[in-house]
Amino acid sequence: MKNLVIGITFLSLLTILSGCVGDDPAELMYDQLETSVQIENEMKSLQEPLVEAEKKEVQLYNDMASLSSLEEIEPLSQKAIESAETRRSMMEEEKKIIDNAFEAFQEAEQYLEELEEDQAKEAGQTLIDIQNERKSVYEELYTQYVKSIDEDIKLFEMVVDEESHNDELEGQQEKVNESYARITELSDEFNVLLNDFNEAKIVFYESVGFNVTTK
């Protein structure tokens, strides 16, 4: 097992709009895009607890590996399983946030064809394409992470199973490691797309005439 952090920090933008938001499609898109960002930023509160739970489980597993008495190992195994189930709940909460954020983003797409400038339409479509790719990667990341939790729990259960042999434990540990290796790959891909999204958003805002300042 290894610790994992999924980066979700969004670029903060100060966008100066001329007048109040009305029927201008660019301003309507802006509203929905920033609403989506605000929703997704709610994921931040889950990152530290997830990492702490992962660290806790690694330590518990190491402690179990150093013991020989099932009487001592069993309570540690149970704690590790409970921690893994807590991570599952946090991931379910995170997915709800992501789904809500992408739903808000989709509301912006309806205004794309109403933009007057072709350059703005192209920049907006690029932004949409990147966001759709992010959603696809996140779906795979979520599925893989939940699968890794199942593999972790199976490992914790095998440690206290008297019928489990060392080669079986090693085989399960290898499955866990392979699962987390894939999670790391997907997390890196998700973070790269996040940077691409932030850059594309600036390009889009500038293409519709917004004055953008990063902070």
C-alpha cells in the first residue's frame, strides 16, 4: 500500500465583467463554470482524512506483520478494516461532489453555440473537451480506488485467517501494490488535466473579452 493524494486545487481567478450578468452567453457560461469550480473545491476537506486513514492502515498492517499471536493481530485487523470502510464512505462522498460539479459544468455547455466569435467557441469547446476527459479519468480513478479498498480488506482478513499461507499473503500484497500503482497513474493523469483545464479556462475567458487576473 502507498499513500495517495488527488490534487484538486483550482486556479483562483479574478474576472472583471463589464456590467451585471444578464443574457450574455459568455457571462452565463462564466457563472456556471465558476459554480462548478466552487462545488469541486469541496473535495479539499476530504483529502487530509483520506491520507491519514491510508497511513493508519499501513502502520496497522506493519504492526500485524511483526506479531505472531492471532489474539494480538485480530483487533488490529479489525481496526484496519474499519478504516478502509471509512475511506470507502469518504470516496462515495467525493464522487457525489464530483458528479454535482460536472452537472453544473454541463449547464454551461448550452451557451457555447450562442457565442458570437468563432475563437471563443473554439476556446469554449476545448475547455469542454478537457472537462469531459477529466470526468472520464475520474470515473476510472474512483472505480480503481474502490477496488483497491476491497483488496486491502481482503489482505487484512487474510492476515488473521489461519488457513492463509505466506505465498497467498504475498500474492494478495502484490495485487494491492498493483492496484495502487494504477491509482497513482490515474491520479497523475487527473492532475495534469486539471492544469490543462485551468489554462484552457484562462484562454476562454480572454477570448470572450474578460480581464483575468490570477491569484
